[in-house]
Amino acid sequence: MPFFNTYDPKLLDNVKHVHLIGCGGSGMYPLIQILHTRGLTLSGSDVEETKITESERAMGMTVTLGHNAENVKGADLVVYSAAIHDDNPELAAARAHGIPAVERSVLLGYVSRMYPMTVGVSGTHGKTTTSGMITTMLELAGRDPAAVIGGKLPLIQGYGKAGSGQTAVIESCEYHETFLHLTPYIGVILNIDNDHLEYYHTMGKLKLAFQKFALLSRTVVFNMDDHNTVDVVNSIDRPVLSFGIEEEARFRAVNIQEYRPGFYEFDVNELDDHFAHLRLGVPGYHNIYNALAMCCCVRPLGLTPADAERAAESFKGTGRRFEVKGETPSGAVVVDDYAHHPAELAATLATAHKMGYDRIIAVHQPFTYSRTKALMDDFAKVLNTADVCVLLPIMGSREVDDGSVHTEDLAAKIPGSVVVDGLESAAAWVRENARKGDLVVCMSCGDLYKAADLMVR
């Protein structure tokens, strides 16, 4: 079976039929939309029916439930999601019949080259929000961008779209170096933190991956206040645009103030000149940095400061990013957030504390054994800032439980914390114990959102 570890300009030549294994995922769907507009015949398979598979059927795509070797018959190219294992029968059939097969992130690199101006948004934290802001800016400016985003953006009613314009906004994840398949017109680096070290092992190797990403970009937008990012950018020979609050960046936020609890407005200076006045439609001090990254993209994309101002106020967030789900029967407000790293939990809880609620109840589902074990003390320090902490079992995802770390180990470092045995128990505890005046913040990149849905009326 051919493997494509480097860019092959002929990979898509003469490809008329693409089969996608795991087609029901949110990461696959924007790619499917883009390929559909290019006139390709598409088929796919997944294990269950979802709103995404329903939408794919509606566009004329053949979707099969369950994986079967027969499904790849007639395909010129097979694409599989990262969740698909080597022993998948469809992947095995592709090998047996010599059909080229590539992982989703590889195809994303090829698709990104279909657009002259691609914005690749990378960083340990803030990728989805910043991608959503930049997409909003382009959409409201009438540029009809393509987009591949990690969260659902209400403005485009999905996780992405196939735009007819010249631009594409792509959330560019460092996990297993998948962002190195991209060659962005603008490469954004929001920050670099100690995550995915089960793969990289050291911060030096993680920073090296970001250095490679920067070198693949034509222009680099970077956070001047983040020391790891500055280390990376200081070693490259690309045009750069910096943003920040503390340091003397090219785009700097000044005169920062809250216009209502947790929501900020501020002036943006480009060097010493006024660039724009932004009022954010999403809460959280950390979102000032995300908006500044958006401002850096304005001139390279041929937009105006007014486009950034309109986008900042119009952008109300993406799914699972401080998303208000509703109220419990007793009147407590429930929020769902994708935070799964201590720095992200800290930003989310800091935002929550600014909003004037009587109590903050943090509900956390640890994600992956390696991250929980490596960052145990950091998780405990952050979760101790909540008034009440409810902990679920660790969700291993792609990792195997070796028995070396448990939720109870984390709970022992958080006095008064509550350990529950699953999603339903977490929802039941909140419904029984949360009261009016409480803000319940559910934080995980796993399936904790299901418990959040059960908590509300």
C-alpha cells in the first residue's frame, strides 16, 4: 500500500471517487463539503447515524453504517480518520487492492492548497476560537471563505464550509505533527504549552514542530507575550506580525476595560498608531489575545480594521467554548467548555469567577492518562480555585489504562472534591446539589457535554 508522508502533487490526479472511513466526524465533514464542490464522487462509512451523516446523504453521498471491505470498491482514494485502526477491514481492503490511502490530516494539507490564501491557526490553546473569529471576519466581509474548525460556528451552521472565495481558515493542530501537512499563507502561533508530551517527550521537540510549521508559512503571526513562541519565532527567517498586551508587539491591546462582567473592550494600536477599537462578544480576558491574532490577519487578507471590529462584536463563540447549555431545575446555570489542559481550565475558571455568581462548581472529566499523570499538580492547583469540584473517571481515548493513575489521585489533592462514577452520576449530583446563583462549568474535550445536557431542564 502506498504511504504518502510527503507532499505528492499528483496524489489527486485522476481521482474521481473518494471513500472516507469515519465520515461522520466533525473533522471530516468540512473536507467532504469541499470535495463535493469539486465534483468528486464520494462515499463513506461510520458506526452510527448522526446529523453529519444525514447531511452527507442529503448532498448525494453514499453513507454505509458499519465497516466492510466491500465499501471501498471502486474508490480511487481512501481517506481515514485518526480514530481508525490498522486492522479496519476497509483499510485492509485498500491495502490489498493497492488503493492509495491517507489519514484525514494529510488530505487536509492537499485541500488547503486549493486556496491561494490559507490561514493556519496553531497553538496549544485558543485555536478554535481564533479560527472562528477569523472566519467570522471574512464571512461578514463577503469573502465567502472555506473553513475547517474544531467547534461548531453558528454563523456558518457547522464545523466548516466549502467557500467559493480565495481564502481558507484551517484549525491547525500540533497533535502528532499533523499541522506539518499544511503550507499556510498566514501561519498563526497563539502559544506553546506543555501538552502532547506523550508524543513529543520534551518541550524542545514540541517547539521544533512549531518551528517547522512556521517555516512552512509565508507570513507568521505570533504572540509576543508567550516566551515559548518567541523562542520559536526568533529562529526563523519569515516575515512576522506580532501581537500582545505586555510586550511591545506590533499589534497591542491598550485601554483594556470590562464593559460588563467578564466581557472586555479595548483599543488596538499598530505600533504607535490607533488601529481599531474592539468590543468582544465572548467573555474572558484570554480572548483579547485571540482577537489580536485576528487583527494581525487584516492587512495580509486585504481587509480593513472595521472588518475586525465588526467580527469581534458579532462573534459569540463556537460550540463547547464556554457554551451556555441552560439551567438546572433549581436555577443554576450550566456551561460546557472544551478545556482539558490546566492552562485552559485556568482561563475558563478565571472567566467564570469574573461573572458574579455565588458559587463556581467545576465539573471535570480528565482526558488521557498521560496528561492527567504528567500535569496532576497543575490540574489540582487550578481546580482548587473552584468553590466545588466534581471529578469523573479519566477518559483514556486513544490510550490504554496501565493502572498507574486514577481520578482518586487527583481528588486527593483537592480538599472537599466529589468523585462520581460516570456521566449520569455527575448530572445527578449537579441536579441535586447546585442551586440558583451557581455557575456549573463542565470542562473536558471528551464526552462530558452529554452530562451537561442531562443537567439542564
